[in-house]
Amino acid sequence: MKRFWIQLAFLGLFTLIIMSGKMVLWLGIFVLSLLIGKVYGRFYCGYICPMNTTMQWAEKVSQRFGWQRGGTPKFLSHKWIPWGVLVLMGVSMILSKRILKFDMPVLIVLIVISIGLTLRYKQEVFHNHVCPYGALLKATGHSPVYTTQVDYNACIGCHKCEKVCPSGAIQVNTNTRKASVDPSICHQCTDNCAGVCPVNAIAYKK
């Protein structure tokens, strides 16, 4: 519940920044999160990102009406897509500024795309296969000092954490029947996975 209010606060801040036309302020927040990610992981995704916040609401709507399907569509399975989107964002911003004389709201466009995809596919599809911010954060947060971890000895391999992870960062090994977390795509939110763990084997720690 605490994470919900943090996300709501940052969504409100994002809205105010958009209305003021000073997107450079939000860029500063992201860059700071990118740098700190080496220590604390991809907390930007779990607590700050407006796309992630709105996608959670979109997923609830999708699940309610049975629109969502599993798996990743073939056209989004290429590893270069997030970087291609990043380049396209940069080019669009430059051209719109120089030729059309206005600032292209690329983040708003990404929010719309993320909502549209989440109405059809699970959140991890956008997070891991489309989001350019996620690709950058993955590069700096692949081995953070603090991260969400599973106590190997306590884990009973029930798959509950695996099923609720919004980024698909948790996998249960079929041989050992023990869960593990991939920090490069983990959002460090813990409220989903730790909340369903029956043996309290999941925690955010050094």
C-alpha cells in the first residue's frame, strides 16, 4: 500500500511537470535514478515511472474483461527494439523542435503505447521488450548492491512469486525447485512477490 501512494505522488509530480512544459526536470529524475541504480537496482520502474503506474491499472481492467493473453508476440521478440525506440524518440524530439517548433511529448506517447500493449499482453512484454528506459536501467541495474532476493534455504518452490511478478524477473528452477530473481529486470517493488510468499523467503537486502 505504501508503494501505491509513492507511485501516485510521482504520477502527480509528472503531471505537474508536463503541464509546466519543463520535461527536463523529469529527465533529471530519471538520470539520477539511472545512476543510483547501480546501488539500489531498478527502483525507478517500481516506484517512479508513470508508465508502470498506469500499466498496473490497465492490467486490472484487462484482466477484469478477459482481454489479456500470455506470451510475447513475435514482432516484439527482437532485442534491438527498445534501443530502436530510444533512437526514434531522440530523432522525433530533435525534428519536432527544429522543424515543427514544438516539443514532441514522447513520454506521453510511450504511456499510451504501454497502456495499449498491457490491455492485450502482460506487463512484462512492454517492460522487457519495448521500453527504452527499461533497457537503460537494465544496463546500470544488472548487479546492484541492494536487490530483491530469495532465501534459497527457505524457498519451497511454490511458484506464487513467479506468477505475480510484473516484470517476469522471478523464475523457479525446475530441477532445484528454488526461485531466483534476475536483478537486471526486477523492479525492486517486493510488494507482489514478498506479499504472496507463504514462508517469507523474499526480501530486499544487500
